Amino acid sequence: MTRRRAMTSAVWERRFQPVTGPDGSDLWQRYADVAERDPHTVWSIVEGDTGTLYVVPGFHVVNHLGYAVTERPWTEADERDNLHAVW
């Protein structure tokens, strides 16, 4: 059975500490800006079926809107447990 761990954006921000992007926001638009970073500090911003935005660990393609980069890396357990936050 797959676990799912959800958290609020405020908890996610405190735990992982997002880095400001090149344009001054937390949303990184271009793959080129995140490609050379530690992959465990890159998160994808994706849109769910109901239009809700989620931040999920790693690089995703489906419903992808951009990236977030954090000071603190996500772990393999976070990915395995489907950790996500409402953006």
C-alpha cells in the first residue's frame, strides 16, 4: 500500500526552506535554471485534477507548471511516501 503524506505550504516552507529564483519569486520557470542543482533540492509544481497546485519532490512532466528549489533536500523516504504540499 502506498502512503501519502500531505503538509501545508507553511510547514513545507519551514521544513525545506525555498530558495528565491532568478526572477525574485519562489517559482523557477526554466529547466535550465534547475538542471545543475542537487536533484534532491528540486521540486515540481504540478496542477491536480481539480486545479489545486501541489509541490512534489523531483522532476515531473505531467501537469507541470514550474519548479521550486530548497535549501534542505527531500529524502528517498519523502519520495516513497508521496510527500506533497498544497502550493
